Amino acid sequence: MLQSSWLIPLFPLLSFILLLILRKSKSESTAWIGVLLTGISLVLSVGVWLAVWQGDFIKVEGTWFQIGERAITMGYEVNPLNALMLVIVSLVSFLVHLYSKGYMHGDERFPVFFAYLGLFSFAMLGLVLSPNLLQLYMFWELVGLGSFLLIGFYYFKPEAKAAAKKAFVMTRIGDVGLFIGMVLLFWQVGSFEYDEIFASVKNGDISSGMLTLTALCIFVGAIGKSGQLPLHTWLPDAMEGPTPVSALIHAATMVAAGVYLVAAMYPLFQASETALTVVAVVGGVTAIFAASIGLMQKDIKRVLAYSTVSQLGYMMLALGASGYVAGIFHLTTHAFFKALLFLAAGSVIHAVHTQNIEEMGGLWKKLRVTGPLFLIGALAISGVPLLSGFFSKDEILASTYADGKYGLFWLAVVAAFMTAFYMFRLFFLVFTGKPRGDQSGVHESPGVMTLPMIVLGVLAVVAGYLNTTWFGTFLSDYLARGPVELPHAEHHGPGWIPIVATAASLLGIALAYLIYRRGALSRDWMTRSLPGLSDVIYNKWYVDEGYDATFVKGTKGLSKLGILFDKYVVDGLVAAVVSGVQGLSKIGSRLQNGQVQSYGTFAIFGIVILLLIVALTGGYFS
Amino acid sequence: MSSIPLAAYLMLALILFCIGLFGALTKRNAVIVLISIELMLNAVNINLVAFAKYSINPGLTGQIFSLFTITVAAAEAAVGLAILIALYRNRQTVNVDEMDTMKR
Amino acid sequence: MTGEMIAFFFLALTAIAGGVLLINLTNVVHMVVALIFTFIAIAGIYVTLSAEFVAVVQVLIYSGAITIIMLFGIMLTRHQEKEKKLPRLKVILTGLAIGLFFLIMYGKIKDLDFGQQNAELHIDNTKKIGIELYSHYVIPFELTSVLLLVALIGSIILAKRDDDEKEAKK
Amino acid sequence: MNTYLLSILIFSPLLGVLVLLFTPSHDEKSIKWIGILGTLLPLGTALVTLSAFQMSGEGLQLAEKFQWVSYEVFQSKGDVSYPIFYEVGVNGLSMVLILLTSVVSVLAAIASFSIKKDWKSYFILFFLLEIGMLGVFAAQNLFLFFIFFEITLIPMFFLIGRWGYLEKEKAAYSFLIYNGVGSAILLIAFVTMFMKTGTMNFEQLAYTFSLPQSELNQLNITKNFKMGMLIALLVAFAVKLPVAPLHSWMVRVHVQAPPPIVMIHSGILLKIGAYGLIVFGAGLFPDQFKSLAFVIGLFGVINLLYGAFLAITQRDVKRVLAYSSVSHMGIVLIGLASVNEAGMTGAVFQVVSHGLISALLFFLVGVLYERAGSSNLKDFGGVAKKMPIFAGVMLAGGLASLGLPGMSGFISEFMAFLGLFEKMPVLAAIGTLGLILTAVYVLRAVLAITFGAEKELPNARDLSSTERIPAFILLAAILFIGIYPAWLSDMLRPTLDVILLGLGG
């Protein structure tokens, strides 16, 4: 089973190639090619996962090319961490393929969409299977390409074009960080292999300053991909893509790649206390920052997008606070419930053809399947007990507390409260109350769309039992078999932590209920009481505007300056030389007055000068 | 044996050459310019003849060469004058500084 | 001071005086006449250099033929009697260059002496030249005749009025 | 057969010239076909050469050597004769570049279908240009190198000046003048080296210059002399490459020359600069090259960033690509400056990769210009709707240009930076800013054309089947090198090893 794990990414690649060839086909059954091929990948992934669960690992590598004596290798590796990722990715990918069959119905470029999905799945699976940093980096960029293509799928929309460009460039900034970190590590270790890097970290071959530097550089890559502060702005904009794409890429898989990267390189981070602290702080701040923006957004997908950013912040916080298992655990559960939420949101959008929550309302009765599933997702993400989110979030809080990062702990609690609030604000506004828009012709989505949602709904409920103090810590036992040495045995904070977390989320739900269902509190009480703050939050803390004013304008300004420099200094110098030569030649041509006597005079001058030289130097013969 | 040193002849030739050159470059009348050139040729001839007498390998070569030079000078004078007359017929002038067709 | 020396100085002075007059006279005809003195003086110089034949040729060609041609040339072309002077600056510059040239050459030749003389040059000078011309130098000599012929025809054609021109004038 | 293989290869385009001379000049169709067939001949010969070439073989292969010119010099010791040979040969590096030349030439000839006038003289000049390019890479002595180097200039001048766009004459003159100055410096350097050493052969020169200083003193070669020679060579090739302050001619040429010629120019001619830097700079004066490495690296980073910054706000897609060439040539310099295996390999990879990528992109721009009569970004939008294949290839080319893994651009960027990070990490870190900027300007230009609201194009046809051939071949080559770089790196390694041995790295 494990030997054939290299096949897993190839099936989606095949799907990409086949569908690209069939791109002109009008038949929507082309989707089945994609579904089938990712289905095979899923089956294989599950098989691999089961094998790993039994304790088999594999690492196969071959030389890709050589630089001098150093061989750059390519291959594949299966360990507990990436086997888990394989399953998550191929599962979500498979479900999204299925869902898209319904969602993309009637689109002109139907096969192309599935081709892009295939490309993305290929890249993501390849990323997960990579045994070394370089290969990871390559797939890392290809994943970005897939994301770029899918965000820009509606290429004729200027917003989609801008969003695709922004996503690519912003993640590229992070990628460059990863690139620098990777190359620096290479010159320290002499290899891109994880094993060798970890070995030299362990042996203390790398100075601590260099360790911190490389870890931080690599973390910059994770920041870019996972939409952490300050490179988060592309992720909400990425919602311009079709909704299944948002579920696949911008909720469950690609954005989690940053978390995966930090987890995969965990020994490096562990070796540097500073790096871990930075990870934790960035994660914690992002969690609350994005959650605060989520409170005020009006676009259903944007709310979910900020929620994703916030949840990814949680994962980073966990990893930074030595909660390795907690981070991975949350990654897993989040993949399920966030994908579910996005697919449900897609189903809503599919039904009402708008993304503005102000124009929805009262959809509970019309969307009999979507509604409850959305509720499950919302409950799960809010951390209501017994659903998956509760367990993973609890573990994150516990590990943060145990790591002594109390400030971040309370930030996380507040973020949990906010999460619950905005999720239920969304729920109540969309599904309850009176319809606020035109809802004629609203109907439930077809079976190909609801089926994946149901699967995810089930998983969103049960995934939490992978790792609980009550039934057993399967996940942490499983991950402990991997190459990464788990930090100090899973800490279980004081017993009051779950209670605080539950209280925070219930409080959030209650507040949302009071405001948006009951109307007990005026909806705009916050806007009225704190106009300045709410304005800032509504405008996403003006981060985009800030970037625009500084980096974008700055770059453009520099560019304009460069053009002026090019025009006036570089070309000016050339022009100066040219006019100098022209002036000289003008003088020369004035001497050509056509009079033989003048020419003779010049000739005499020339002879005299030559003779002078000969007379003074003694000439050739003397 | 002559008592006059070689340098004396060479000096005379040099002076005449310089006078001829000056005349050729500064006179405006084309005829005078031609004649100045003849003077320069004459100065050269003096050199040739002088070297025929005062030299390491004495012989008649210098004198014979001066004869050739004189012949060529005569031919040159004839052709030069012919050109001059043709030019005069076209331009009604023999002033050298008005002859600047080379410029165009 | 030998008589030879006296003769040389006299001839040299005449030649230079002729040249200086050429530069300084204003009348064109006078200039040419001044130059006749120079040419004849140069012929004398040739004699002191034991080149009797060349001296005779010099008198014949220069003092005779060329000067006469030049005089004809002057008379055939209308010109201002008074030679107009060129811009002073140009004259000075040219003079300066030539002066410099003179000085350099002077420095180089003033002490030149090979210490040998050809004492037998004057014996049968004309005969020896004749023998040489018809033996060793026969090809250049014949070429000279071609050159003269070409020059003759060339000058005639150049100086001849074009027939078309004549008709046009009529 | 193999004895004269290289000479046959170099002069094989002459056959095309010969046939063209007997073709009536109004017969457009057969001239164009002869043009394509005529470039196929060198390609075929190049492939034969490749098969005769031993991949792992060290040193020169398929060498030919005949005495050509000889002259004696009068010296006090007696007459010394200086023979000049006709000598050609290939090593891994030149083999790669010869292949690149022959492939790009064929594709440019196919792209020349869009040429509108004077096909006959166009293709004759085109063939002469190809002879020059092939010869430059095969030449094994300075004299021959210089002659072929000059042969490329003259046809290029006419090709730009006669078949270009609006300001073609100006572009042609600035091309000629800049390159003329470069050649003059080159000539002076070559002659000086010849004077001092009495040989023009690359290997002998390298051997002579590597002698210990005590022996060099007898030849009157000092350290300063070597440094001076190196700087002269660097300046000469910097004009060709071009390096930042000397780039304006290249931008002008890229904007004004006809697209097939720009394919050749940016695909191959610019690479002569890089080739020269490697063979003459690093190959002949390794110690001095090493001491100048920082300056070269600095110029590389300046080139990279300067080109990128200027490309960001250009309005004409051709100018964007021109500045992107400036920027990408910076990566070549960065690779060279790192003076290690990774960097050197990266530089050569970048040479090949940029050759393919820029050929592809300029080809597409040519197609676009033919359709719309404009290359201003403002005039385009949503081209993907009417021309999906075009848009796809364009996007792929753009992504290759910004260094997407799986395409050749990534390998070269990666290796060049890998090299530089070992020697000058800070400079390299500043240089990585260029990677971000590259993404910005490439996406801006490509997306402005293909994405967005559709704008009216008078003549929007997708790529025709003749146009698809070059586009797909180039794309396939880009992907091939990107996925299987070992093919290229194995071929290059023996050659680069020799150079690196001299550099002591």
C-alpha cells in the first residue's frame, strides 16, 4: 500500500490533463472524470493512512539533478502527520468535486473548472508527500498557482482578476520568506531533507541565531499561505472564486498548508524559543484580530473567510504554545466544519443568488437540509460541547495556558466568544426572521451538493472524538509515532478551562440570539456606542488601505521614479554623449570649407606636429 | 673639392621650400599658387642634386631624378594652367578662396 | 673665402631675394618676374654642384618655358592688379606653422655632413647622364615621354573651348 | 563526417541563402518555406552534433583546427611568426547554446510568417545572423569569436532598421552604436591579450594566465593588467547582456524590432553576453573574477530590482517584457557572482530558460500585435474569451517567467539564489525582493491582457495551427527543463567543473 502512495497525487494530475484536453466539451459528465480520479486518490489515501496507523512508514527518494557533488533529490515520504493530511485533503477534494458537479451546473467552462481543481489537488497532495523542503517549496508554489487560477476562474470579473493577482502576490511575499529560510538552512545543513535538517538541529550544528532566523523565515512562508497577520488580506478577497473553491482551498487545505509547514518543521521551531513565541503571538493576535473583523461583515463568504483566518490563528497559537497535537487536531476538525460551512454557504448562495446577508433571512424552512447542516457547522466552530470544535479548541486553550502564555490565553478566549457571536449572527440573519430579499424560486440544492455536506456534517460532529480525555487520545498517540518528538507530554490544564471556553461560546451565541433573533438589543448598539471603533472594524482595520497607501503606492512611486531616472539620467547621459559628439563633428565639418589652401594649412599643422614628436622623442630609428 | 658644406645647400633648399609653401598656402591668385609650387619643386631639386654630390654612395642618380622632376613639373604646370583657364572660363575668377566646389 | 663660396652666397641670396619678392610684391606680373631671378640663381647653384646639364635644363624649362606659360596664364585671365590679402590671422597661423617646420628641419640638417664628396661628377657630366638615361633609366625615361604626351593632350582638351559652348555663344 | 561536422553546422544556413538567391523575390510563399526549411537544416545538424557529443566527456569535442592567417613580426631577437587558426569546437556549455540557437531560429523563422515585405532579403539576413550566432558559440579563439560576434551585428542592424515598427531606425542605430562601442572595447582587449601572450586560443590563454606570477612577469603580465583586461571584458559584455545603466538600447530594440527578431535577440543574442562573461571572465581570469564577485553580484541585484521596478508601471507590454529581460539578466549576474557550482549552473540555466521564455512571450506579443495593431495594455482586456489557447499559453509563459516550479525559470532562479546565499546572504536577501516584484509585473501585464472585462479587438482569432507550433514547442521545452533539469545540468557539469576548478571553488 505504502509503495503506491506516490500515485495519490498523480490521479488528480491525470484529471487535470484529461480535462484540459476535453476543455471544449459541453457535456457536464466530464465532471465524473475528476470525481472518479480524486475518488481513487481518496481510497489510496485512506489505505495509506490505515497502513500508517499500523505503524508503517516509508521514504523513497531519487536524485533529481546534481549541483556539483550535491544531489538534489525528489521522492515521497509517508509519516503519521502527512498521512493524516493526505486523508483530509483527498477527502475534502473528493467531496468538493462532487459538490461542484451541482454547483457549477451550467457554467460555460465547466471542464476547465474541474481541471483546475485537479491541478490544485495534485499540488496539495504532492506538497503533503514531499520528503524535503525544496520539493515542498515547489508544490507550495504550485498550490498557489491552483489557488490563483481558481480565484480568477471568473476571469471577466475585474474583482476576481484583482483578487487572484493579490492572492498570488501576497502569498509570494510569504514564499520568498520560505525560500530564504530554505536556502539558508541548506547552507547550514547541506541538504533539504527533513531528516538531515532535524538531525543537525538536534546535534546543535546550527548556531541559535541562525536557527531562529531560519525558523522565522520559514514562518513567514506560513504566514503568507495561512493568511496570518500581516499578510492576511488576500484571503477574504479570495472569496471572489466559486464557493466550492473557497471550501477546498481557502478553508480546508491550502491555507492549512502553513500550519502543516510549521508542524512539519516543528523540531526546528522547538529549538528556538523566540521562534515559537513569535508563532504563538502572531497566531493569537491574528485570531482575535480577524474575529473582530468578522463581527461586522455583510458578505456571507467574507464572514467565513475572516473566521478561517481567525481559526488558522488558533492553530498557529497552539503550535507556538507547544501544543503540537492541539494544532493538528484543530486543523483536522476545522477542515471538516469549515468546509461544511462553506459548502452550506455555497448552497445558500446557489439558492438565493446573493452573498449579502442583509438580503437573506428566513431560509430555514426553504433549505431543509442546508439549514441544519449549517447549524451543526456553526455549533462546531463555536465550540459548543460534544461537537468537534469544542475538543480541539479546548486543547488549544489548555496548551496555551500550560505553556504560561496567559495573555494569549485570554485573547483566545475572547476570540472564542467573538467566533460564537459572529457565527450565530450569520446563522440568525440567514436562516431566521423574515425574508429580506426576493426569494422566489429558492429551492434546496440537488443531491450531489447535499451529499458531501452531509458527510462533512457527520465528520464535523465526530471528528472531535479522535482525541479526547474521555475516550482516549488516539490522535496524539498516532502522531507520537512520527518523526517529530512531541513536546512535553500532553498537558491538561486546570479543569476550569473547558468551562470558561464553553461559557464564552454560549455567551456569544446568547448575545447573537438576543440581538438578531429577539431584537432585545438594538442591532446597531455597538455602532452607536462606539462609532469610531466600529467604523475601524467595519473597514477591516484599514489594513488594505494602509497597504495601498504604503507598499502599493510606494512601489508604484519607486517605479515611476525609476522610469524618470531611466528617461532623464540614463538616457540623458547618452544624449549628453551624443550631443558632445555632434558638437565635435560640427566643429570638424566647419573646417571642411572646400578651400584647398585651408586643407593644406591643416596638413602642414599635422606634419609639424608629427615632426615635433619625432624630433622630441628621437623617432623610431634612434 | 668644393669647400661649401652640404648643410648650406640644404639650408637654401629649406628656405626656398618654406617660401614656396607659404606662397602656396596664402596667395589668392591661382597662378601664383602654381608658381609657388614650382618653387617648392625647385627646392626639392636642389636637395636631389646636392645629395648627388655629397653622399655616401655618390652617383648620377640625384641629377637624373631632378631631370625627371623638372619634366613632371613642366607637365604639371601645363595641366594646371589648362585647368585654371577652364575654370576661369566657367567662374570668371582665378581667386583660390572662391574655388570651394569641394564643399558641395 | 674662395671664389666658389662667394659665387654660392651671391646665387643663394639672389634666389632667396626672388622668393621674398614673390611673397611681398603686389603686382602679379612682377611676382612672376621676380621668380625668374630665383630660377636662374638656382641654375647657378646647380653649376656649383657640378650639375651643368641640370643647370641648363633648369634655365630652359623654368626660366624659359614655365615662366612664360605662367605669364600667358596671367594674361589670359582677368584679375585685379593688386593682390588682395587673406585674413591676417590665417596668414600668421600659416606662417607660424611653417616657421616651426623650418626650425625643426633646421635643427636636424644644420650639422648634416656625410664627409664625402663626389669629385668626378663634373667630368663628362652630360655624356654620363645621357648614357645612364638610355641604359639604366630607359623605362622611366620612356614613361616620362608618355606622361608629357598625356599632359599635352590633356591640357589642350581642358583649355579648349567646348564646341557646344561656342555654339551657345553664337 | 565528424571531422567537419561543426563547420558544416555553422555554415549550413548558407545553403538557405544560396537557394534564396535563385528564388524570385515576389514569390512570398516559397521564400517563407525556404526560410523555415533553411533553419531546419542547422537544427538537424545540431541534433546530429548532439548525438556525436559525449555528454560526460570533458574538454573540447569535435574540434577542428586549420592555420588561417600568419604574419611575421620583426623583433630584435629575430622574426617571430604569429599564426592565427580557424579553430572550432564544442563543450557542454556551447553545445547547449548551439542547440538553443538552432531551436529558437526555427521557431523565429516560423514566426516570420507575419513579415510583410521584402521576404527575400529578410531571410538572407536572417540566415547570416544564424551563422554568426552559431559561430560565436563554436569559436575557440578570440579572433574567430570576434569575427562571428561582429557578423551578428550587421544583419541585426538591418533587420531592426528595415522591418521594425515606427521608430525602427532610431532603435537600429542605438543598437549598432552601443554594440559597436562594446565590440571596440572587446577588440582592444583581445588584441592586447594576443600581443602579450602570442596566442588566441581559449585554452592556451587560460593556461598562460594561470601560470605563476614569476613566469607571467617575463611576459610582462602583471596582476593589474589582468584586472584591467577583466574589467574591459566585463564592460564589453555588460553592454551586450545588458547591465543596468547600459540597457536603454535593448529596451528600444525590444520595442521596435519585429517580433521574430526580438525572439532571436532576447533569446540568443543577449546570451552571448552571458556566454562571454562565463568563458572570458570566469574562464580566463578566475582570481580577478573572484575578487570582483561582489561588484558583479551587486550589479546583478541592481539589474534585477531596477528592471523589475521599471516593468511595474510600463504601459506597453513590449516594454514590460523588455524590462523583464533586464531584470532576468540580473539573475545571470547573480549566479555568476556566487562563483560556485550552484550559482554558475543557475546562471547557465537562466540563460537557456530566459531564451525560451522570452522567445515564447515575444512570439505571443507579436501575435497580439498582428491581431490588434497595438501593444498598449490599455487596449486589451478579457482576451481569454475569444482566444482561450492564446491566453492559456500567455499565462503559462508569464508564470514561467516569474519562476513557477515545474518550469525552467524556477530552476535557474533557485540555483542562482542558492549560490549567492552561500557567499553573500544579505545581498541575496535583498535580491529576493525581485522575485516578488517579478510576480507583480508579470501578473499585471498578463492579466491586463487576458483577464478582466472584454474589450473589442478587431481581429480576435485564437492561435492558428502554424502559430501553435512554436508556442507549444517552446512551452514543452520550458516544462521539460523545469521537470527534468538533470539533462541540462549533466551536460553542463564537465564544462563548469573546469571553470570552477580555475576559480578554486
